[in-house]
Amino acid sequence: MLRIAFGREDLGRLRVAPDADPLWELVLSLHLLQNRQSAVVFDPWRREVRAGLVRAGLMKTTAALIRLSPWAAYFPDFLTPSRGDRSLEEGISTVLSTPRRQLSAELSEVYAGAPVPSAVRLLAEGDVTALEHLGHALRSYYAVAVEPYLPAVRGAVADDRAVRSAAALHGGAAELLSSYGPALRRAGSTLVADYPVARDMPLHGRPLTLVPSFFCVVAPVALADDALDPVLVHPLGPAPGWLARTKLRGAAPPPVTQLIGPTRALVLDALEQPRSTGQLAQRLRLTASTASRHATVLREAGLVASVRRGNCVLHRRTALGDALMDGRL
């Protein structure tokens, strides 16, 4: 259990990251390759990524990264220096600029009580060549294990942001916090999160940043060093079958695309489940007016039904829309 002393002033300082963080996704995906957590959800991804790493000749590179960031109660903070506010290259640049003292301390903690591999020891000493190899390894692994799945990551982040935005609009920071459900909750003046070990995390007047993560599973994750700016990475929790759906979404059935156009085909595909106009716009990276216009055209064609709920309109595919997308027409 993670406990964070969280007063009224801290509530006002709460931040939500604008996006998933590339390096957090990289490190947490690396951990997923070392375990069987959320097997139903991630085993298809594991199989595909392992095959891709073999084809790319990156198994040794991946093993080297695992030696730096094992799936364990502790893994080094220097590999995840950002909070969803930097690109991959900006993050890697920060990693490669880590002070030697921090490299040494954190990598020594990884191997506490055990022999340190020679390659890791060179990195801990700030060896320039070792750092260059690390940058290459991070880029190469990311290109196979994370980058091809960014459409799914972005879609999940867009859905999450829509939920958080609606909560904040409705009830401010308190309602925003409540929207994270039982995994993150307030108990009096304490913020409590599910966590693999018992831990207290002080804020000392600093803002807490909540970072969504596609490859984070089971429980939130925080930086180990309390002296660093506080971050809590929380699972987005994709549903089983997300990989297959992403591939289908990336290429709507050609007859549907030819019939109603590529953008409306993607809109119709996204409305397999109810979404507001704002959620639809965020998911497909459209303006709200464009998303509304496409939903209106599809509704007039009988492919989408819309219903007002409070201050928003929810859209969903009709039985006719399902039949069209499934190729039954």
C-alpha cells in the first residue's frame, strides 16, 4: 500500500500528465516481457514483440536492458526521468545526462548484495561508450516493442483524458481524484494507492503528477527516490483483444471505406462503444466540430444513434452500423 499525505493544498496542486510517457512505456513494457501479468490482455503482444525482437536481432540488446531494469520491487529512476511531457529523444537525452553519482547509486541498488555485471559497472561509472550503447538500445527496443502500438496507447490515453476532464469539469480536483476509482483513493488527509510494498511518499508541497500508462498493470508505480518530483504512474487497463482491434481499426474494411470515406469509417469503428463527441474527437484527433459533423451524417444514415446525457451527447453504432462494419450487408 502506498500512502501519500494529501491535504487540501495538495489537491489544488494535483497535475494530470498530457500524455503517456515514452520512457515509462518502454520500461514497463520491458517488465511485461519478464512476467506473465495480465496474460489475457498482453500475451498476444508478448508473442508478437518477442518474434519482432528476434527478427531484428535485438535479443541481446533486450537482455542488456533487462539487466538495468529488472522486474523487481526496485528498478532505477534514471531510466524514467520525465512525466508525459517529453518526446522519446528528449527523454533519452536526459537519461544520458544523468549525473554519475546517481548512476552509481541506483545501479548499485539494483545489484545490492550481488555481483555487478561488467557492462553495468561501466555504465555506473559514466563511461561514454556505455552511455552511447544505452541510448542505441533504448531507441532500438522502443522501435519494436512500443512504437508499433502507439495507436492503441494514444486511443487509451484519449479515452482516459476524456474521463478525467469530465470529472474535473463536474467537480474540480476532488471529483478528478475520485474518477480514478478504488486503485487511488482518499482516506481522510491521506491518498492511498494499491502498491506492491508498504510505503509512505512525502510531497513536501510539491505537485503530484498522475501519468497514464498503457503497459502499467495491476497497480500504480512511483519513483523510488522521494527527493525526485513525485510521480504516480497508473494503469490504463486496456481490454482483452486490444491488439486485434487496433489492427482492424488501422485498416477499416475496404468496402466500408469506399462507401462512406476513410474518416467516417474510423468514426463508425470507434463507436462500437458509446462515446461523447469530445471523446470521439480526442480518440481520432479530430476537432469537436468535425467529429460532430461526421456523427450527424452517420446518424442521418441510420448507422449511429445519439442520446443526450446531461451536458453531452453520447453516440453509438446501431445494429445497422454493426452489420455494415462486420461485412453482413
